[in-house]
Amino acid sequence: MQNDLFGLDRFDQAILTALAEDGRISVTDLARRIGLSKSPTQSRLKRLEADGIITGYRAMLDPIRLGLDHVAFVEVRLTDTREKALAEFNAAVRRVAEIEQAHMIASNFDYLLKIRTRSMSEYRAVLAEKISSLPHVANTSTFVAMEAVKEAGLLAPTENS
């Protein structure tokens, strides 16, 4: 049965689920897990990659074990929200390593940034030296995370999604 979500059937969804859980699974093991032979599994995998549904594979790093356990969310309001200013801000954000995520928001502020550093003092330096000096920044508000309740990558869609 075909799912309306991106034209993915149950085998495609099973492939995505398996890869989300273990991106290093072999095609042979993947085929066995989803209940198809190796050739059609490999063809589906190549199609999901070619269609841009699977955009790549990477190692998931534990930021806590790397000493990056200070997380702050920063609301950013810009002085200018015309397209040129947004493009300049976006390009500058991509160059700041401590910014883990950046989202343009429909709210009374313009962007929400997730910043990951080793400590509060390191965060203060990043805020003062990097974030505040990004193009068109008018002001910022910081919210420090006390605990991550849920952090995970995108899981494969299901029939009920």
C-alpha cells in the first residue's frame, strides 16, 4: 500500500526507520530486516538518495562527552528584515561553529538560535564576540537549558504520520 507522504510505501518507510536507527547497517542486513531481497532494497535505497529523501550519512557525536554540555537558546531581533539583510545574517550564522541550529521564526523576534558551549563563561564570550556582532542584530534574549528532555534526529515517517 502506498502512503501519501512523499509517495513512500511501507518498504521505503522501513528502510528509513532502519537507517535512522543504524546508518551503518549493511544492504544485506537491511534487506533481511525489511523483508525484501538485496537487489530491490539497493534500488530503493539509491532512489531515496537520488530523490533527496536521504541526504547523507554521518556519525552522531555525544556533545556531553565532548564537554559541550552548556546549551542556550537565543532569540534574535534584527534591525532589518529585507531579503538582503536576511541573506547576510544567514551566511554569517553558518560560519559560527557554536551555533548548532538557527531557525527563522514568525514571532515578535526574527531568529531562534541553539548555542552549544562548554560553560556559561564561554557562552558569554560567544554572545558578546560572535552573536552580537552578526549583521543586523538589534538585540538578543537568552534562555539557558537546564536539561534536554528529548533530542534526536528525524525519524522515518509512518503510516500514521
